[in-house]
Amino acid sequence: MYAEILLDKPTRNFTQPLHYSIPAELSAELKIGQQVLVPFGRRLTFGYVVGFSETTPVILTKPINKITWDEPLFTEKEVILAKWLADYYDSFLITALKLTLPPGGIKDVARAGLPLKRKSKIKDALADFASSEQAAWLKLNNEQSSALEKIEAAIEAGENKKFLLFGVTGSGKTEVYLRASQKALDSGRTAIILVPEIGLTSQLVTRFCQHFSGRVALLHSDLTPKQRAHQWQRIATDQAKLILGARSAIFAPLKDLGLIIIDEEYEQTYKSEKNPRYHVREVAAKLAELNKAVVVLGSATPSIETYYAAEKGEYEKLNLPDRIDSRPLPPVTIVDMRHEKERVLSPLLREELKATFERHEQAILFINRRGFFTFIMCRDCGQTVECERCGVPLVYYQDEKILRCNHCGRGVPAPTSCSRCNAVAINYFGLGTQRIEQEVAELWPAVRILRYDRDSVTKRGDHTALLDTFAAGKADVLIGTQMVTKGMDVANVTLVGVVAADTALNLPEFRAAERTFQLLTQVAGRAGRHHLPGKVIIQTYNPNHYAIQTAAQHDYEAFYRQEIKHREELAYPPFTHLINIVLSGIVSSQVDNIANSLAQFLNKRLAPGQVLGPVPATFAKLRGSYRFQIMLKGRKVETIRQALKESLMRLVLPMTLKVTVDVDPISLL
Ligand code: ADP
Ligand code: ZN
């Protein structure tokens, strides 16, 4: 018998497990998931046991030196999952496997002072929540009940089944999630509930924590390493049966997994930006298959891929077509900004804001850009002011009176004259959150304003504090970027104004229309959620665009029918798979050359039209690196991935050049 050991430090030549012999004194104890010390070259190195085999092609195997951590750190199922991840997303196996290790590795587990398998003495913060179970709190309506029945039946039967809970904003999806989770627990199983960002959806978190009190583990990016290790520990020792978390919570060590819920599965935060660049929806599907578990995706605006999969029967669609108590969705008025003199707030939006403030109700103003002015140009020669390192327009920040790059964060003083023609005709254009803030403050000096964007919310806990302030009625208007479109359920919000609907529409991406529709629908869904009726105003320069028209009518299906036609015509997902390859380095000509050789190797292996590029990437220069991009397109992902693997092997890469591979990219920027 030989042990298959995966080395802790990946090297290009040793990415697969290596065979080691098992000394007699270890043979009884050695288990999959243990960390071991093995000889490698002339030294000892850490590795993990990922499997066993009867035979080996190696002539002289070396023996394992010792077991360094008794308690297995992962299971056989997690090895299968990691193998799938590494293969599908083209990453090292060890990098994929490490996703399932305690965050920070063994060190953090040790630092938290928590030997595995022993009950933690650390006071459970969540036990502070009222522990009274409130299961019989609300009576579900008919649609909720029939959706729940189907999910419950699948959990009960231990079926590997996938559902799409397609419900408008405010239709009561959270209540269905809650009871489905209860069902999983009642059946002796466990559940994972994923939310796009935990701070933004605090209402869902509060509901779950109240209902399940001490049995919930929260996993999100705001935890310190020690807190995270503690949560991980509670899961590993079966104290927590239910996990509420952001993307990476999918890898938490739950046993007997019965249910995975992904709220708002179309959100971009569900796609990892690090290797392996996984999409949590795909990982969930794989994990559910391994565990015979149920997957529920819930949204008012499913991704086009998911809705298409549901149409094909891959997901069973469960509809919640109406808001609770038949509250109407808010009427939407489109303001055609091409005919308006006012560039920021149209007369209609001003009038509605004023009326809202007079009624002591609250408003949300949404604009997808931070800063004050979003681009600066010389009126004489047309020269724009860009970040030297990133090549993107610099944004003017009024508070600090500086220009800043929203990519790398670098600030520079605002120029007094043009760098090209020396004219002093520097003009400022574009709308950002800060400019809206100033406009509102000038119009209504007494109005209490909260600004919510990545500049105003930077610290841990700020999100919740800011949303709590608004929910408590301590501000009249919330001005923010897409962070305001999520999850918020504030009864007194009766007006939502979209200051410029076009910013997302104009991005050079095939998903631009989908993004715009989702953003508008979500932000509109914040208005009039309770007894007070709501109103939405959308300002746009593209009033006839189908994404804006269908969003104004709250008509997802109409949007989907238009969008899926375009996708098919242009052979975009869900009809094809894409792989985006970005090559970056500090010498532009070198990156260009290598990108061209890679494209040549690829072209030999794939059909015409499957290899697009190389072209300079949308952000051709980022943080001082030059970037070139090649996109592969194919009906079968295996075919293009295999061609890429073979081509990359033939490529001689200088140390200074970086290649990133993104399978099924969500953003091409
Ligand atoms: P969604 O997640 O679909 O946007 P929520 O689950 O937040 O909707 O529900 C919207 C509101 O309706 C919440 O305040 C919730 O407590 C309430 N609600 C949900 N289901 C019911 C029900 N069956 N009866 C009464 N109120 C409900
Ligand atoms: Zn920059």
C-alpha cells in the first residue's frame, strides 16, 4: 500500500500527488486529510494525504517521515471536489484543496487554542440572540407553501435536486429559505446559506440568527483570523449545523450536508477572483451531487445562464410572482435626459424628492459611480486626464480636492493646465455620488443625507452601522452606488431615484444589458415594500433600450426573451463557454510577443472563430503592468480548456510574465 501525498508548496513540475511508502508504525493511523512530513529532494517538506493505492509506477518510493497533525483536515469528498475544481478552473490541485482547509491553515486553528474535536469554551457570540424558536411566527401564503413543499420533499427523499426560487423582490423568499433550512436540520442534516455579502443583507442574517440562535456559524470577510478559526471549529465539532456566509463558506467542513441556498446567485461576488477562479453556483452543484443534497437558487433577476438552465429543466422553477399581501411593485417613470436642461436631478425627480421629504418619508438615490466628477478633459485639445499606471480616467474628489484613480487608489493634485497643450481650459464632467450629495445639500439644506459607497464605508462594521442609521429613520436620503441596491427592507422608503441608468449599459461587456436590468430591478425593489406605496424614477439617455424598458415594467421574462436571442445570435453564454486569458508584464512588447505565440499554438488546435485576440485588455495598463487578452469560445468547455493546457505547456514563459486563466469569466474587464 502506498500513500498519495500532495506537497504543500506547488511547483510547476509536481502538481499531482506523489507516491510514498508507509512505515509500519504509521500504517494503522494514516488517514486521508492528515498533514505529514515527507522527504522531497534533499529536505523534508509538508504534504497532505489525499489517497492510497495498491501499486505505484515509482521504482523506489521514499517513506513518510511522520504525521504532523493527527486530525484529518479534509475528507475524501473534499479531495474529489478539489480535483474537480483544479481540473475545471485550471489551477494547481493543492491551491484548490487549500480552500477546504481551516482558513489560515493549521496555524490559526492552533492559535485559537482549539484542539480539533473538543468542544470550544469560547463563549458563542451568537447565543446572545434570543434563543426562542420562532418557527410558527408567520403563516406562509399559497405560493410560498407550494414552493416549500417541493423543496422539503426533495430534502426528505435525500434527492440531489436543484431549484430556482424565482420570486420578485419582497415576495417572501427569506421565509422559504428559513423553513427549508429548518427542514434540513429536522432531517438530521445540515445547511449552507450563501449571501452575496454578509454586511449588506443584515436583515436576512438577523432573521436566521434569531430563529436558529446558537446553531448558526457566520463566515464572512469581516472576521479576524481567530474569529474565523473559531467559527470553523464550531462547524467541525458539530456545534453549528447551519452556515451563513459569503462565497468561501461553501468550503466549510459541514457533515451530512442536506441543503445549499444561494441568495441572488447572479451577483458577481460569487465568482472568485483568485485561483481557482470558481463560481460558487458550480461548486454548490458539485458538492450537492457528492452529498445527495438539494440546491436552491433564489432571485428576482436570475442570471441568464441559470434561467436558461431552468427552461431546459436542469432546475425546477418555483414561482413567487407577487409581493407579500399583494403589495404592488412600485410604478416606474422613465425620464429622458436627452431633453432635460438639468444634468443631475431632473425637475420630476426634484419634485418627488421634495414631496417625499415633506411627508417625512425616505428616499434612495442610486448612481453607479463614486467621486464627484468622473472625468476631466481639456476643452481646447480634448486631452483627458488618466492614471499613469492604469490608463483609466481619474475621478475628482471634492472633499480632498484631488484626482484619484478608482482602480489603484493613487491620488494626484488636480491640474491647473493641460499636460498636452498647456491651455487652462480644464473642464470637469460626469456624475458621482459626491456630486449628487452636494446637489441635494444645496437644494434642501435641512435634509439629512447619508452617503454609502466604498469611500464612505471602509472599516469593519461600517456597513451595518450605516444601514442601521438609515433604517432607524435618522437620515432622509441615502445616496449610494450599487451597495444600496441590495437586500435592504426599510418600510419608510417610498422613493427610489436612479440618477443615471446608463453607466452600466455602456460598459464594453456582453453582460452589460443583463447587469443594467438586474441593478435597476433590485434598486427599484427597495421602494414601497410595506404599507406605504412606493415610486421609482429612472433617469437615462437610452430611454428605449430593452433593459431599461423591461426593468421599468418589472418584466424579467420579457427581458430574458430579448437577451437570450442576442446571446444565441452572437454565440455567447449560455450557448458557449468562454475562457479569458490575460497575459501581463512590465515590458509591453514582450507581453505582446508571448500573447501572439500563445494565440498561434491555440489556433493550431481550435477552429477559426474560437480564438479571439490577442488584443490589449480593456484595462490595457493596470498598476504599471501591460495587459493583453485572448478569449476562447467553444460549445464544449473541455475542448477549449484542453487546447489551452496543451498550448500553455509549449510556451516558454519569462519569470516576469504572468498568465491568468479565467474559465467561464463573469467579467471581461
Ligand atoms: P424577499 O426575500 O423575497 O425580497 P422577504 O422574505 O424579505 O422578501 O419578505 C418581504 C417581507 O414580507 C418581510 O418583511 C417578511 O417578513 C414579510 N413576509 C414574508 N412572508 C410573509 C407571509 N407569509 N405573511 C406575511 N408577511 C410575510
Ligand atoms: Zn491607477
